[in-house]
Amino acid sequence: MLKHFITLEWKSFLRSASFTSNLVLKIFMILAGLYFIALFLILGAALYYILEESQMKPFPVVNTFIIYYLFGDLIMRFFLQKTPVMNIKPLLFINIRKNSIVNYTLGKTAISFFNVLHLFFLVPFSVVLFIEGFDPLGVSCWFLGMILLILANNYLNILINKKDLLLYIIIGLIVVIAGSQYYNLFDITQYTRSFFMGLYEMKWLVIVPVILCGILYEITFRYFK
């Protein structure tokens, strides 16, 4: 079934009247993607040592500000990541279960550039942690937790996409949170840092991102179905 869906979409792309314009656009997108991939690779490989040279504890510092990394990812997705679409009408006349269509459509978003890009930061950063003697199991749980939280962002973005009011509310909350921290009124990182460090120190905490991602996937699945 997966092969069948991919074949149909590839034929649709090739036979599209706007194939040439789509191709040119995709070439520009590929070049931009390669630039960001290189940027994330360098950052992932060098960040630990940059922070270490600045007399900081690299891993705790990263876990302190990773919440803003996730906030920024969500906002970037809202403006740049398209809601997954599929030409469903022709499929309704074929004996294909709706569940299969929805699962395939959502599955495409899981391997989108906006998710894969983070691997080019997280993988080299995790490798550096291995090299620096951090517990391999703890690093693996932290890495898995981060991937699941990024996927949770992916499904959350699908739910709020094209809902400008929700975006303004989220941006407003982020501004309030950042402003409260800047003026020493409330520091959210004191709590989020404990959680992100807990993914490394208390491996069982990885179940939280698993549950969150699963819940958001189920809500998104029902919404599309």
C-alpha cells in the first residue's frame, strides 16, 4: 500500500501542468535546505566545545534553553510547513481504507524536512556527548525524547495551522514567558531544564514524550479522518 501511494504521488508530480515551475522551486528549496543542514551540522558538532571554552557546563546549558529551541521550531513550522494534503477524491472509488490514507498522509509529515533537519543538530551533538564520556543509555534516552518532542511539534502545528488566533496566543505566551524570565519574575527554564536533564538522568522520563507524541498523533489522525 505504501509503495502504491508513493507511485501515485510521483506520477501526479510528473504529469502536473506546473511540473517545470515546481522543479525550479524545488531546486531552490534543495539549495536552501543544504545550507541549513550544513549550519545545523556545524552547530551540533561545535556547540559543546564553544560552551566549554566559555567556562560553561555545556549539557546543562543546552537543556536550559532547549525549550526556546522547541518554541522557535513550532513558530517556524507555522509559517513554512504546509499542511499535508493528498488528492483523496480518486482514492474514494478504490477499495482503500480511510485509516490507510490518513496514516500515510501523516506519515509523510514525520519524514518531512522540518523534522529531518533537527537530526543534523541532535546526532552530532549526541555523538560529542558519547565522546565526552556521558552515559550512552542516558544520551540515547535524551536523544529519543528530543525527537519525540519535535514530532509532537509537527502534529501540533498541523492542528493549529491556518488558525491565526491560536498562533497569536502561542506567540503571546512565549513573549510573556521570555519577558518574565528577562525581568526575573518567572523563570520557566528552572522547571524545563529539570525535565530535559531528567531525560538523561532518569531514563524512565522518556515515557512522557512518548505519551505526548502519541496523544497528538491520535488527535491529528481523528481530525484528518
